[in-house]
Amino acid sequence: MTIFRLLEKVRNRPGMFVGGLPRTAPMDGLEMLLRRYELALTEHQISEPGSKFLSNFGNYLWTAHGMEQSCGPIRAIRHASATDEEAWTRFWTLLDEFKATLGVDP
């Protein structure tokens, strides 16, 4: 499994992976899932695109959209969105853009 395959599973069944209501739960859960995924890769010395996903995605958001990264990409997306529901939708749009820059199938 790669980070991108895991994220597709999350997109299709968010309640199973990151929680449901209130609507802030999925964004918080998503951030924790991504941090734990990176930690697991580091601890097991596995090299794959998820190893530096948050950093790489954050750099993309900064260069492509000017989103400040002092608190990480999830918080930047939340800050740029009026609601957490909007942030959730925006995350997936931005992820698809990011994947396209890497040549990863959407």
C-alpha cells in the first residue's frame, strides 16, 4: 500500500478511517492518519512517496497556491477554507492536483 492508495480508501470511506461527526473530526483524523503513516514508514525504514508526504504536499501548496506552511498542509487548507466541510472538499481537489504534478494516476 502506498500513501496514495490509502488516501483513496479514505476518500471513499472517510468514516471508516478518520471519523464522522462533527465535521472537524475528519480533518483532524486525516492529519493524524498522515502523521502516523509517515511515522510507521520511518520506524520500519520503508521508502515510498508517503515518507515525506506532508512536507512534499505542503511545499506544493506553498509554491502552487501560496498557502503558508508554518502549521502544516492540513491546517493551511483549513485556514484557506470557510468551513471544515469546505476544507475537506478542497483537500481532495488539491491532492489530485499534487498527484498530477507527480505523474500519479488520480
